[in-house]
Amino acid sequence: MSLNSKSMRYLLFFILFSTFSIAQKARIKGIVLDENKQPVQKVTVSSQTSNTVTNTNGFYELEIEANKEVTIIYSHATLKKSTYKVKLKPNEDFEWNPILNEINEVIETVVISGKNRKIDGGTAISPAVIRRIPGANPGVENLVKTLIGASGSNEMSTSYTVRGGNFDENLVYVNEIEVYRPFLIRSGQQEGLSFTNTDLVQNIDFYAGGFQAKYGDKLASVLDIAYRNPKTFHAGLEASLLGGSIFAEGVSKNQKWSNITGVRYRNNSLLVKSQETETNFRPSFLDIQSLLNFNLNTKWNFSFLGNIAQNTYDYTPITRQTNFGTISDPIALVIDYEGQEKDKYTTVFGAFKAIYEPNKNNKYKLISSAYHTVEQEYYDILAQYRLGEVDANIGSETFGDVVFSRGIGSQLNHARNNLDALIVTNEIKGNHKLNEDNAIEWSFKHNFENIRDRVVEWEVVDSAGFSLPNPLLGYVNDQPYNPYYGPLAPYQNVRAKNNTTINRFSTYLNWNHEGKIGVHTYYVNAGVRGQSWLVSNNGFSGDNQFTFSPRAQFILKPLWEKEMIFRFSVGIYNQPPFYRELRGNDGSVNPNVKDQKSIHFVLGHDYSFKMWQRPFKFVSEAYYKTISDVNTYTIDNVRIRYRANNDATAYVYGVDGRLNGEFVPGVESWFTFGYLKTEENQNGRGNIARPTDQRLKFAILFQDYMPNIPSLKMYLNLVYNTGLPGGSPAYADAYEYQIRLNDYRRADAGFSYIFKDAKLGAHRKWLANFTEMSLGFEIFNMFNNQNSITNTWVRDVYTKTQYGVPNYLTTRTFNLKLSMRI
């Protein structure tokens, strides 16, 4: 079926669209070194149309014409001239650090391929920066938490929240294929590895809201990742006290076949053993990923992405002592444990992708994928505790010990949880360039989800010899002061068995348009998504439901002396429930849970400028979101427990800003800040803070090097977040408990000595076979801040007071890391 010109104009009238900017300039920058690898000042750097001079640190930056081979000349009064030929794409920033010495003139040519600077509100992340920046759980998510709109208050977890959304409201794509997290994980220390293997990554784009219709049906954000298509042979290795990784990539002689494969191993013992609980902890996180490409001819391309991952978590707690309270009234919780926990998560994932490009204006894609996970969570742990006063007299033989018990008790936790999930997806996509200013994208997709789940969890709490029932049951037990006549009941008791199937059909249509308003350029993107789904559980089907999500974005790039971009996005974003959102607190599945609905308004501004003769960029965004049919929830560490009843409305508003640039010549750093407020109204009872009401967020990612020793580099990752709500018991009425956790403060630092990279170490003969080699030393939680993720609630038997005892995260930890590539 085809559209005639009249029909096409009619369709264009209703749907607007945009493309990215086409600039005609590019930049080359770097540090000029002498043969002793020392920076050289007063070097003249020139092209046919412009010139500049290096500063006292040897740094230069030169603007050149794009899409044209340009000759760059480096000249100095006492050193040999060097000539370099380069061809860059529009708005490319290319770093080159030449060495001027007594050898003959050097002439090289390089063509850089890459994406233009993003103007649609997305943030592009460099894979090289991800590999270098330190973090207790390194990888893409470690860096995402420092970007606009995103935050995280658990360094052991790859989970993050974006602008008031929870962990389940973020889309993650690898090569246009949606990927998933394990279902049963409830603690950050159980997560192990992120799906994304940084060694394989080519491009990463992050959107914190107001994203296009071509992305899926989630409320908060999109992380769009593309793996490399190898052009030549490379291999690499990284080893540290926390594990290691290896990868290799190559291409066949006829250039038709290519493959990139990575293997990772992770062991968090070093981090977990720094916590207060003494344990026998035996974790093992292992995965293998491989991307195979086959170019049949200029029109057909086929690829297969495969992943096998196994996380094994064996945990035997022994003892714990947590000191809290005040200086004048120090209190401690002392716990002796018996029992153990054995968890296992095995995931197999495979995706086939075929691309047919009959001509330069049309492209079709067929994507088929299957995700299978088998998970178990088994534990029997008895905790016998004492809550008491601590001897604070320095010099006393019992200094630091509990000398008077205010309360004693025990807690027995039991679980036998099993889950088996299969998700199969088939999608066909089309991209069509109608003319120089217009393009259209579309997709039809089917998802089949089958989840078989058995939940058996119970908890018995005993205080001073008397069983405590769940407060929500309404029984009052205040023995020994009054006799108890109620039934014996566990503190928590969840038992359910579910066999759930979900069929989803979704589609989108996305249009792009570029135009002119006088001399100024504008871009308009508009599109619509639709999804229909049906949930069946244990043979009973719910209602067939449907969503409709129109979205639009307007971008203006004025032709001003100062480079600025203005953006406005508006749209309806629907999140049809996934399995976790269908399952309530009692473990049962409600097949008629509605989709959560949100309207986004995002106003953004980008300002590119120079400071200290170096490039900088300031990005600011203001946003407002209103949400209906909210599926309320509580967060227990990183596990979300939904109420599955769509009983609330909510709103979010805030502002974000990010300043990035070369605070140190030749090295990019950034500073991010944000303010948000989000509240919900459950059943008309009034507004209260949502579990993700972060309020304030500050993050700094800083890179530096020693001017006289450019091989020695430093990386700093600093995060400050105000405390989240969630300092209340999981069973509590959210309206009665609005207690917040303490602020989250963390600084991770890394120091690396670069033996060789693209700029340094070429004179070392023993490194001739390597393209990169470095040795690093990392300090996690450099200032040893005590950050907590939840509270353990303990009752004083005499005063009936409940104490929230913080569950602290990792303390200061040291790590060594060796990296090499060939």
C-alpha cells in the first residue's frame, strides 16, 4: 500500500517531526608534547582558515571546516614542524596530542566517524569515561547517576531513579532490544553485574524525560546503548580485586563477518566485608556476551546478540553491632545470627536482527528476541538481638560494649521463592527519508510474556519472649503488662502461586521535520504510540486494555553569535503494568491493573561557550509531570512491592542543570545539580511524599592529570543526595510514617598511571604490541561516610519505643585495577 502526495500532505498536517542539526564546523584540540612528554607552550597551530597558539600547559583548540580534508600544521621556534591531515564530521570534537621532536616531518590522515552533537535533550556518554570513572559498582549506571535527572543512593546497586520515577520506570535498550533486570533481587549486594558490558559499547545516549514516541512505554527515562561493529582485531583485559573482564573483536578477511565477545566476573566480597555484619559471603557473578554480524551485501545485514549470565549468592551472617543514638545517649543493636541464604539467578538472552536497505532513503528492520530467567531465593535466618546502652567511658574495660539491655528479642525469616519467566518479542521497523527535510519511522511489535512464580515468605518476631503479630492485623500484644487473648500470627506471611501470561501488541509512528524561521533553524518531532494488552493468571483473564500516547518536541537553534538551543517537549506517557506491578503485597496477581498515565512538560536550554579559552556547555531543564492511576508501592532496599490497585494520583516538578567542559585543559569534567518534589494522593487522603522524593541532588565527575607528568591521571566521582522517605517499617501506613533516611554522601576516587594510550608511551618498546595499558588505585567512599539504605525497626520492651536502626552501606574500601588493550 502506498500514499499519494495528497494523502501524504494530509498526514503531515497532523504529525510534525524533526531531525538533528547539520553544522559545518568541527574542532581539533589537545596538548602538544616534546620528546620527553612535557607540554610545550607557544606552539603555533594553524589550518588554511584559522590558527591558535598553545598555552602554558601546552593546550590548544582549533576550529576547522567539517566534511573536508584539512591540513593542520604544528610549528615551534626550536622544534620540528609536524603536519597532520584530518577530516571531521560536523560538530565533531577530536583530540590529538602531537609530539614535536627532531625526527622528520610526520604526515598522517584520519577520518573520524561518529554522531553529531545531540540537540534533542539526550546526553551522550563516552564509553572510555565509563571505564575510567571509579565506583563500587562500575559501569554505565554508575555514570548515569551523575547525569541530569538521575540519582541513586545505593552504590551496591545498578538501579537508579529518574525525576520521581522508581527503578521499574526506566527503559534500557541494547542495539534497539529492550533488556530486563532479574525479578527477585531485593538487595543491592545481590545484583552483581549490569546487563551492559562496557567493553563492547560504541554509543550511549540517556534521556531523562520528554523522549520520542519511538521509545517504549515507560514513564521516566531511556538508556539507549549500541554495541560496536568491529572493523579490525582488538582485545583487552581488566583485572581488579573485585573481579575482571576480557574481550576480543575481529573481522573476517572478506569483511563480511565480524564478532565481538566479552566475559566478565564479579565478586563483591571486598565491599560486603566492609559492612557491619560479619559474614561468610561467597558471591559469584559471571556472564558472557557476544555480538555476531554478517554483511551479505550492501543491502542486507544480519546480526545476533547473545548473553548468558549466572549470579550465585551464598550468604551466612554471623554477628552485627550497629551503634547509633547520640553522644549523651549512645545505643547499640547487637545481633547474633544462625542460618544462611542461597540465591541463584540464571539468565539466557538471544536476539536476531535483520536489516534491509534497498536504497539510501529506505530501511527496514526485523528484530526477534527471547529472554529466559530462572531464579530462586531460599533463606532461613534466625536473628537474636539485644538493644541496649553503650559504655561510653573512655578507658573502661567495657568501652564500646552494651552494658544494659533495653530490649531483647528474636526474628526468624524464611523464604522459598522460585520464578521462571520467558519473554519473546518480535518487531518490524521502518525508516524512510521522504526528502532533505522530512523523515518517518514506524514499528509493529508483539510481546509474549509467561511468568511462573511461587512465593512462600514468612517472618516471626519475638520480643522479650512474647510473639508480635503484624500491626496491620489489629491485634494488640503488650505483655507482660496485660494478658493477650488474640491468635498467634506471624509478623509477615505471604504465600502465592501464579502462572501469568501477557500478550502485548504495540505500534508507533514518528515524524521528523527540519525548517527555517528566517535565518534560524527549527526542528519538530511528533509521534504517537499505542499498545493493547491482555493479562491471564491461573486460567482467569482480565480485561483487554489499550493505551494511546501522542508526543511532540520543538527545537529552535538560532543563528546567533552565541551558540544556544531551546527545546520544548510535551506528551502523554503510559506504562502498562509488567509482572511486578501486577503482584500485590500478598503475592496474588491482579490481571486488571491499569496503566499508569503521565503528562510530561519539559523546557530545556543548551548554551555552549568558551571559558579560559576552552569549550564549555551548560544544559538546564525545567519539568512538570502529572500522573494518574498511580500504582503505589514501598521500596525494601531495591525490591519494589506494589499494592496493585491504581489508588492514587501524583505530580512531579523540578529543575536540573549540568555544566560540563574542560576545567582542566584537554579533559572533560562536569557538575550536575537538581531539585525535585514529588507527592502522591492515595484515595483522596491528601498529598504525601513519594518514596522517590529526592529533593536535592549534586554530583561532580572530575578528571585531572599532572601537567609535568601527563601519564598520572586522577578521577573523582562525588555524589550528594538528600535523604529519601523510607525510614519507616514496610507494613506502616504511609500517612503515619513520613520519616526520611539520612542524606547520602559519597566520594570515589581513582588514580591511574598510563603506560600507554593513543597519546603516551609510544617510545616504550616493550609496549609495542599494546594500544593501551594502565595501572590504577581506587578508593571507594573516600571520606568513610555512613550511608544507610533502610532501617531495621526494634522495640524497647520497657518504654514501648520503636527505634529505627540504620542499615549502613559500604565503608571505605581500596582496590587495585590493571587494564590493557591490544
